[in-house]
Amino acid sequence: MPAALAAKRRGRRMRFMIKAEMEQVRVVGYLIRHSGTIPVDRRAGAGAYAAAVQALRAGELVGVYPEATISRSFELKEFKTGAVRMAIEAGVPIVPLVVWGAQRVWTKDHPRALGRRRIPITVVVGEPITPAGPVSELSATLRAAMNVLLEQAQADYPAPAGQYWVPRRLGGGAPTLDQARRLDEAELAERARRRAEGRRAR
């Protein structure tokens, strides 16, 4: 939402790519159905990819989370290459953008605070990146640019010691990148176990 509002202030609408299962979350599902969001089925994402490229070629803004999920450490994880490949295929620049503070409203492993007010959220927009060169190099360039923006946003934002939404590097209580990776792996393993149980129950 913060990124979409930033785009709207510039007279543009941003369509986000978001995992299809989020449609089951009441508030988010409503927004998905009424905002032109592009749902992504992770088991068959080719259709969403093609729809995003088509939208980009038509001059629309498409918001992509290059990590493909929420970072439990609140540091940048390894990037997927989808955003870069879409930009190359559509022939459009990549605009790096970072949102900071939204993890206090909605993140993994902690209660949501959708009704809370007075939680500041910072949006920092970087310079457009020309989609040229190998995918791996362009992805690394995007990640480096976003890391600069992230540190810029964090520098101007309160960082109370020990708080769950503050990265460990800044004295907070968030997991380290390595700890977050292990939590992510455990989450994926649990999902796989549930899917297997569901198939056996049919």
C-alpha cells in the first residue's frame, strides 16, 4: 500500500504481483480483487509473468517484490530474477523502491497491527536502472541499489533496542539473516508436509 500511494501521488497506478494465497486474507483479498493486482501461483507462475510483461509493455507500473517473500531479518534476502527478466523482456527501466516501517504493521511471526495509527512508514525511491546486461549482473545492481535505499530509510527512522521489527545489525531483536533462512526452510518444510498429508487424505 505505501508504495502504491507513492505511485499515485505521481499520477500513476501500480499493479502488484502478489502470491495467490493472499486472496484468502480478508482485507488483502478485497484489495487484490479491486486494484488490478496480478496474483501469482508459485506452482505455475508463467501466466502471471506473461500478464506482468504485457502490462509493462502497455506502459503500466508493476510492483514486484524481488525477494518473493517477507524477510524475517528485515535485511535484503537473495533476489529472484523475475523482476529483472520482466524488465528486459518488456524493455522498460527498473525503479528501485524500498518501504520501511511497514513491518510494524504486518510481518511474519508477529500479530498484525492493521488498526493501529501513528506508525510512520517511509518510502524511498531510487533512480531508474536501465535493463541491460546479463540477468545476474542486473539483479546484483538492483540489490545493491535497494540496499543503499534501505540503509537511507533506516538512518532516518527510530530503532529502539531489542524491538522485533529492528534488524539485529541495528541493535534490534529480529533474527539474523542466517537464523531467518533456517526459519524459512522450516516453514517450507512444514508446508510441504501439509500438502503431502492433504494428498493422502483425498
